[in-house]
Amino acid sequence: MSLFLLTFGLLILIVSAMAVGMIVQKKSMASSCGGLGSVGIDKACDCDDPCDKRKNRLAKEQAWKENRII
């Protein structure tokens, strides 16, 4: 029983460390197969005009790419 508890505790510790790492990096989860991008869809919705939140995010990404040092 103690081996089970030790193994379970180690598993919980590893999963918690991975979760904290994702939170600290502020990255979203990504699948290994590429998601919608692998089938030629750039965005989840088929709107011609993206929402304001997406426009702001795209503008920030573009500004970041333009201001990179490397």
C-alpha cells in the first residue's frame, strides 16, 4: 500500500509541475497533429471579419514579429 501511495504522490507531483509550467509560460495547449491548421483552416470560425479580441491579438503578434531583434 505504501508503494501505491508513493507512486500516486509522485504522479500527482509530476502532473502539478507540468501544469504550473504551462501556466507560467502562458502558452495554450497544442496537439501534435497540428489541429485545424493541418487541414487548411486558419481560424476556428468562418467569419469574414474577425472579432475585436482576435484583431487585437493579431496586431500584437505582428508588432512582436516586427520588433524582434533576431
